[in-house]
Amino acid sequence: MELIRPTPGAETLAAHQQRLGPLPAVGSGELIAELEASGLLGRGGAGFPVGRKWRAVAERSSGNAVVLANGAEGEPLSLKDRSLMASRPHLVIDGALLAARAVGANDIIFYVGGEHRAADAALRHALAERPADPRGRARIVAAPAGYVSGEESAAVHFVDAGDARPTTTPPRPFERGVGGRPTLVQNVESLALAALIARRGHAWYRGLGHDGARGIGLLTVSGAVNRAGVHEVAFGSTLSDAAAAAGGLNDDVRAVLLGGYFGGWADMDEQWGLPLDASSLRARGLALGCGVVHFLPAESCGVEATARIMTYLASQSARQCGPCVFGLAAIADATRRLAARSPQAGDLERIVRWSGELTGRGACRHPDGAVALLQSALQVFADDFAGHQRRRCLTVAARERVAVA
Amino acid sequence: MSDTILWYATRGAGVVSLVLLTGVVVLGIVSAMRWQTASWPRFLTTGLHRNLALATLVFLALHIVTAVVDPFTALGWQAALIPFSSSYRRLWLGLGVVAIYLLAAIVVSSLLRPLFGHSAWRAIHWLTYLMWPIAVIHGIGTGTDPRFAWMLGIEAVCIGSVVAAVAWRVSGVSHTAWRQVPAASPRARKWS
Amino acid sequence: MGETIQIDRIRCDGHGLCAELLPELITLDDWGYPIIAAAAIPPSLVDHARRAVDACPVLALRLASMTAVMQKR
């Protein structure tokens, strides 16, 4: 287990250094090349190649760049970032230090969700264990709770002005971020993996993984499993492997939510043997995102689950852009009416139309993500949605058939 | 005599300016209220607002120039440029000069809006609510003629329409209230 | 290459003058906010586009060259 310790509690600096040795003295250009060769993809949700991102910041830095380690973890179904920070904070710190060296940064900010107490405590303690040099350049900033607080421009905006709402881009943080300086906003798991690749080389990372897939990563498995929680897997493992790692299923499963609320539904009948790696998923229009794998039990209604998610996402709008505020609210209202089997005429048509109109019409990707989730639900639960528009729930009907039989 | 012509020109241009300015203010409020019908689009309101404002400047120029060169008033340019520096009707005339400066700021910031940016432009534009009353008071105070009924009528209509428009504005619903997170909501604290 | 209309989504207050002045490229959604065609502005409409950009009460619009926009992506 590279990223999370098998036992609870944070790894001390001594244990960390004994296990992994000192931070390698690899130069900036060499380190970026290693990351690019490794094919490491970002773990915050967007899956952007890590090496390319570091290079983009390094190119614009005149030694004044900023590293923002993103541990906000606003996605409700995700637990991996807080678990990683609480378990191996020194790995995250190593990653941030290496990033600072690579991009020419003198300032390191750990942006940690304020409600992730164990992670915050572990990071503070770990920073205090470090000698004065890295400690003086680093600080921890408590991210406010809220779904969009972890968005990269929101993180920069909060550090600059105490306002965790996304800003209009361009310019993106890698061009102008904290204090107007080029800023690397990188998920803490990505930084931890970078710290391992720096020590062991890109070939080590590429060698992990099954069947042509590369690397390892953290998944948060939840839903109809026996041991919900954070599990480390090698990519190329399938959904059934992920379920097995979480103690196996404890119910029939209708669908799985991949990537959290910013991801999408996948039909279990088709995807059971689905390899969890970026290219296989992309070929099916799916993505691992932040690594959430949520198994929806067969007795749960997909329309109801979707209505709850859309209501949450609408409530989490930063309220800066009309299409997001009004569009998501209208979609959430109509989806809730459908879920309650008391829709207005044309509700289903309306949410299909609205979901076609919202993408790209906000300052950030929040409405895009919400719409993508809805569209995946409309596809995977097509029959259920059609039934609900006619005031019938297929899931309830199936349950009643089972009860009668 | 030419003196009388100048005097009438000053008074006439002044009245026309007041009427035009009143129209500009009312149209500005109509624009802010986002009023429109199928045959009266928003851009018609904003276009008229702009064009009437520029027309007002023409009549104001006439009003000021004829007043300054009129030998009867013996004003001189200093009186027109420095508020409250004339010997003739110092207070009321001075108010007119103040109104001109306020209007100049509003017009310049509007013509150069991209340079000023939206916030600065908006802040200066609110000076209209100071500028227009001052202009009206200037008009009432500098009048030397007996109060003709038609003059009183024009003033009443101008004041009445602006009062009505402002009342409409104040009673109207905000079109941007949706941006506020309700203060009582726990989310209000979540952005900072 | 051509120009396209860029919009500051946070600034936009849904006034809708842009859609009045450039209906060929801008329509309003159910709540009065603009849906803007992303393509390059046809040369015959460039003047109208400029007028639409100037008409925005909150300066949320601007014309940008397509090459600059593509490079950003």
C-alpha cells in the first residue's frame, strides 16, 4: 500500500524517511520529464496530465510561482484525499516540495477542507516536524466547505481574497493565479504519486497496473458493498475487482456512479468487467474522475437518486451566473417532481432540453458537470425516467412483484 | 433688439434642455427597469436615452453661450466656469454651473465607458439623481419673468414624471437579487 | 481568421440587448440569458456584432480574434 497506511494514524517523518529515503535531488527539468514519461494523470477530477501541467507553470515562472496543494475534497462521496493526508502527510509534503522545485515556486499552500480535521491535524504536525526551510515557505489554508471551493480558480480566489467562488477564465491559474503569479493547483494524491515517481522513476509507475493500463490510484468505494471506504487499486482492475477490494457486494446492483457527482452513471449489466483506466473508460464516455465508485443497490430508484444529486448540485451553485442558478434550479425541481411521480406535462422533455443548453454557459464547469451527470442518468435510467413521467416507478413495481411472489 | 433675442435664446434653450434632460432621466429609469414590449425593444430605450442626452448638450451649449455673451447679464466666462462667482443671481446660477460639471462627468464617463470600467461608470452615473434636481432648482431660481402658467406647467410635468419614474424604480423588484446567498443560510458563510 | 464574441458569464445580468441586436448569433434561454454561437462571425454581421457588444449595459461582451481564443484552448 503506497498511499495509505494499513493502520490508522499519520506516518511520522522518521518512519517516512526510513521507508523511502531522502527526497531525491533531481533537477527541475528532469523531474518534469519523468512525470511526462510516466503518463501520470491528475487525480482531482479532470485527469489532466501532471507533467504537462508542471511544464506549463514552469515555463511562465520567473522563480515567483506558487504551488497550491488541493486537498479541499468538496465532492461528498470522496474520502481519499483526507485519508491520504491523514495517513501519509509527508508524502504529500514531499510532492509539494518537488513541485515547488520543478516550477520555480517559493510559496507552498496546502488548501485543506476545513471540515477534514484529521487531515488538517496530520498535515500541521507533519509540517512542524520538518526543518525550518521547507516549513517557512509553506502554510495551510482551511478551505471552506462547499462543492465548488476546490475548483482551481475558486481556490486561488479564496487564498487571494477570502472568497471561494470561481472566477472568470482566462487567465487560468497556471498563467495568473495567487497574487497574479503562475500557480500550480494540483490534487494532493497527484502530488503524492509524483513524490513516488521522483524516487523510483517513470518505468516503475508504468509497470504498475494491469493489461496495458498504467499506475495505481485511490478509489472511494461506497454503496452496496460490505466495506465502504478508501481502497488503493492498480489501474486496469475492473469494477468487480473494486467491489471485491471493498469486501464484495451486499446486494444486487443496478448501476454504478463513477467519478462522483462530477462524473456519471454506468449500467452495471454492461460494465461489470469494465477496466478502470482512463482510456477504456473514455471509450465508453465515462471517466474515473476523483475515484468515486458508488454502487447503487437494485432496490434504489435511479430517478430518486438522480433527483437528490441534482438538488444538491443546484444548491452548491456559486450563484454568479444566471444559466447555472436558474437552469440547475429548474432541472432540480423538475427531476424532483419526476422522482415523486407527480411531474408536470413535459417535465422530461424540459430537462432533456435544458441539459442541452447549459454546457459551457457558466464561468466554471459546475453546470457542465451537473448536466453530464443528468445526461448519463437519462441514458442509464431511460426506462425509469419514462415510467416516472407516466407516474410509474419500475423499481417500486419490481419490489412489489418480489414481495407478492 | 439683439439683446432681447439673446435673452430669449438663453431662456428657450434652457427650457428645452430641461425638458430633454427630464426625458433622458426617465428613459434611464425605464432602461434600468428593463421595460419592453413586443414593438418597443430595450435597445430603443437605451438608444433614445443616449441620443437625447447628446441633444441636450447641444441646447445646453446654446443656453450657456447666449447667456455669457449677453451684455444685459454681464456674466463673462468666469461666471459660467466657476460656480457661485457671478454677481448676477449668484446662488441660482452657481447651481447651474454645478449641474453642468456633474453632467459633464456623467457624459464623459459614458462615452469612454470601456476605459472607466463598469463600476466607476455606474458610480458616476448615479450622480444623475443629484444633477437633475440641481438643474431644476437652477431653472426655477434664475427665472426673472413673472411665472407664466406654461412655464409652471412645464416644470410640473418634468418634476412629476421624474418623481413617478423614481417611485416606479423604488417599488420594482431587483433583477439581480438571485446573486445573493440568503444571509441566514449556512452557505452564506461558506464562501469565506 | 475571424472574430468571435466572448462573454463574461459572471458579469452578465441577462439584460438581453445583445440578442435584440444580433438575433442571428445570439438567442436567449428560458431565463433571459444569452446562448451565443461559438463560430466565427460572418463578415456581413461584424458591424452588428460590434453594436451588440457596445450595447451591453454591464460590459460583459467583447470581440476577440478566433486565433487568440483557439490558442487559449
